Amino acid sequence: MKALRVYQKLADKELSGADLAKRALAKEELVPILVDGMGQKKAETKYGCAKALRIIADERPELLYPHFETFAGMLDNPNNIFQWEGIYLLAELAGVDEENKIDGILDSFFAKIEGPLMITAANIIKGAAQIVAARPHLGSRIVAEILRAEHGHYETPECYEIVCGTALKAFVKIYKWVPDSQPMLQFAQRHQRSSRAATRAAAEKLLARHERASTREQKAAINV
């Protein structure tokens, strides 16, 4: 299927992003067409291609790895939606990053974590947790980057609390891969009295996880 035909079918809504993802998973030569399609003018086309790429990233991220640099460039896209797409795709590629490319783009990946957009910061934090799961050696570095959100400035005070809650949920996920848990625990303690119930709950969950881990370690030490 030639590129222009693909783009036209998306524009005419004859194909969806999900349809194209299914075809690309079976016919890999469609992948570059989808990557290039994000640069098309029509919304149905570029967002349809982006949706297809997300699905491919979820199922076979190795098909997208040759386009890593393209996705890294999306972090500075003037279109916020494509920034979010870049964040998502890069995080998915961490698990197949045989050349350690993620390590070299962390500054760009976290550039907007302190604002001004809450959604961008939240997407960065969620992606960061996924990167740590795939590349645990980056855990301490990434925790330090996530902690910058505490000094961020977002659209409203509520947005700030949402970002902090997202950070706490990320810490719960990556806790076991980070040698020094103290910065995360201190962050949780500072947000135990958040004005947002979900953020308070996330803080308590992290602290409870640490308490359970400490108890297990103490029991193990006694039984040695």
C-alpha cells in the first residue's frame, strides 16, 4: 500500500489507526509510512498514524527502534500532542534499546517536567517509570529527575497536586529498583497531607511498601 493511499484512506476515515497497526504488524514495510505520516497536515491522517504507532510500540517495539531519533525529535515538537506521543514511544522502546540510546536523551526527555503543562509532566513521569522497569541501572538518575516536579509550576494548584501524585505512583512502581529509597520516602512524607485525596493515598502506599520491605529485611536478618 503506497503512502499517499494510506494517508488518503485515513483522511477519508476508510481506515483507522488500529486498522493500520494490524496491517503494519503483518507487513513491516508500512512502519516508515506511518512514521512519516505524523508529518501530514490533515488531523485524521497524522493522529491516525500516531495511534497506529502506539499500538505497534505496545506489541512489537523492535519494529520502531530504527526510528528512535525521529521520536526523540518529537520531544521538542510545537504540537503538544506529538510531544506526548514521543514520550510514550520512547518509553516503550526502552525495553529494546540495545544501543543505550535512552541514556543520551534523558535531558531532553525530562526538559518539561517542571511545567508549564500538567499533562506533559504527567506523561514524562509515567514514561520514566517504564524506562526504569526496562533499564534499572537508570533508577537513581530518573528518581532525581522526577523529584524536580516538586518545584514545578503548572496551570493550577490542583495540577501541581496531580503531578506530585503521579510521581508518587511512579515511585511505588520503581521502588524495588532504586538502591537509595530515602529521597522517594522523604517526598512521600512531604505529601502525606496533600489537598488531593489520590495524592495522599499514593504517599501512604509508598510509605507502607517501604515499611513492609523493611520488616521483611529485618526478619531475614534474624533468620540468618
